[in-house]
Amino acid sequence: MTFKLQKQVIIFDTLISKMNLKQGELDTLNCYMAGMTYCDIARFLDVNFSTIYRSRMSLQRKYIITTN
């Protein structure tokens, strides 16, 4: 891993820890970052599509609060 990539990983990990994510939000984020769609994530986590939508909205709110 290059130094630049290591630095980006540290920044990402720090941001995620500051967001105080619930387990469901973290699961949703990990799936989304892996390239899964809303429907794929809902099937994979065995939850309703609307649960994934709400998790994504919560993630966006927490990201905005954390970065401002």
C-alpha cells in the first residue's frame, strides 16, 4: 500500500468513527462502497428496501454534520 493510500484510509477511518454509525448504517455503507445497489443490499442484509433508503439518508445527514 502506498503512503498516499495509507493516508486516505486513515482519513476515511477517522471520519467513519466520528460519525458514530449504528451497525445497520455501517453494514449499508460497506455494501454501498462494494458497489451494491439498493436492491442488492436489501437482499443481502435481508431487510426491506425502505430500510436501506433510511440508512442511506441517515448516513448522508451524519456525514454532513461531521464534515461541517
